[in-house]
Amino acid sequence: MPEKKASVSFDALMRQLKNGEFAPVYLLMGDEPYYIDKLSNFFQNQILTPEQQAFDLTVVFGADVNAAQVADLAMQYPMTAPRKVIIVKEAQGLKSFDKLEKYVLHPQPKTILVFCYKNGTVNRRLKFAAAVDKVGVIFESKKLKEWQLPKYINDYVSRQKASIDEKSAAMMADHIGADISRLTSELDKLLISLPENNRRITPDIVERNVGVSKDFNAFELRDAIVNKNVYKANQIISYFNSNPKAGSAYSLVPLLFNFFQNLMLAYYAPNRNDQYALAEYLGLRSPWGVKDYLTGMKNYSGRKTLQILDKLGETDAKIKGLDNPNTPPEELMRELVFFILH
């Protein structure tokens, strides 16, 4: 049995394309449309010159063509350019993928055939997918998890020759969520607003340009709970109740669950008093993030942490309507924070 190819990352694939390293067939698929669109735009606008595009670029939509028509287009030789580019957008609307297996295994060497399959994946057991994996490239665009967002934000900003502190990244992640298209758009606005001599994104800049309070946000609520600052935590909850867009129970409960779940793990760390060892045990990017867990272990016993995790699970279920006839989410959050802090 042939060895399965290692999955290719967006950055690695983009480097290959910019270096002019092209495969005959690409299958771009997955639940995150942002990366698929970025790659599709590169194929459409960067490989051929505007003059060459008039003759040797063809863009079709999956619902408008069939497999035989796609194969016929791909078999044609380029007219003015060194290669022909065929892009099938919304390829999830294309039927009978397996009828393309023969072409994929014996592709026209001067054609780059690109399938953009959004909001799902092609079954890798199909002969078509196996053929693409053998002679071309399969890229799966996966949605980021909530906990991955701060790192994504930091890396994105770093590539633009700027920096962002942890609080600002958390504010952006909590306010926008895992909508990468919107998140990068908002980050671009922040980057444009920075002066050339100080390219650092701060909470004040986020508050001024994005509209999220630097003092009343999910990051500050988590910090108040970690430090058992009852007054501040209740201030923030009251602010959220008056400004529902600033923080919803649907985003706050997972944030707090993630912290207390890691706090429970911290109690089992072999050397939990060593910040470097604890950071490695919890899989944190740097020892700097350990301070919250060291503080948490001082303020919350292991038994209380277990009780909080149970309460978080119960609250999450009630917010989603289970065993909850009429208590609104904001009241459930107030009860939850009271339970945690007392």
C-alpha cells in the first residue's frame, strides 16, 4: 500500500506556489473558506499575466458543469501562456467526482486544475481523492478552535512586522471569534492605524478601533475570577448584562471551562511549582501564561475546581435549554460567577 502523503499547511502550500512549484491538480476543501479563497485568488490572479488570463484562465462553478466537461477543459493546451489554469469554484456542486479519476491519473502536463470544495470535504476513499493525493495536492482548510485564536492573531500580526500583547489578542479573539475572514479584516484595520515608529497593538488601540472595552471583556472577567476579585467580576457581569454584544454566556462558559479544566490538570503536574515544567505539562506556549494557573491553585482547591467544572457543565446545558424552563442566560451567568467566587 502506498504511503499516505503528509498533510500540507497553508503557509507551506503558498510558499510552493510563490516559488513556481506547481502540481497538475489541486483539491482545496474544508470548513474554513478563508484559506480556500486565498489560494483560489492566487491561482486566479498571480500565475498568469492579465493578457494571458484572457485566453488561458477558465473559471467555472461546480453546479454549472459536469465531470466530462471539466476533463475536456483541462485537456486543452494553453494558447499564449506556458500553462493553462482551470478553477472549479463551489466544487461541492459538481457530481460524479470519480469520473475524473482517469484524467487526474494522466493529467495534461501544461494544465493546473484546481477544485475549490467549501463547507465540507471530499470522501478520501473515493478513487478521485486517492488519485489527487497520488499525483497532486490535497489541502484541507480546517476551522480554528477558540483556543488557537490568540496564537493565530499573534502570528498574523508578526508577519506584518508588528506586535500585539496577550490581552489585546484575547480581546480580539473573544470579540470576533473564529470567523477568520472578519478577524483578519479587523486586524488589517488595526495594522493600518499604527504609526510607522510604533507598530504595537495595545488594548487602547483595540478599544478605539474595534469597539470592545479594554476594561469589561471576557479576558478581564477571567482575570478577575482567577484572582478572586469579586467586585470586579460582578462589575463585568453587570456590564455584559447591559451590553449583550460585549460578552455572551455562549462564549464565556467555554472560556472559563478551558481555564478550570487546565487548572485541574495543573494539580496533577509532577512539578507544579516550577513554572517552566508546568508550562510544558499544560502545553502552554511560554511560562508567562503559567502565572494564572499558579494563582488559581492558590485561590481554588482541587475539590472546588471539580465542583466548578460540574457547575460549568450544568450551566452550559441550561443555556442551551436543557432542564431550564425560563431562566435567562444572563441570570445563569450571574449565578455561575457567584458559585465560582464563593
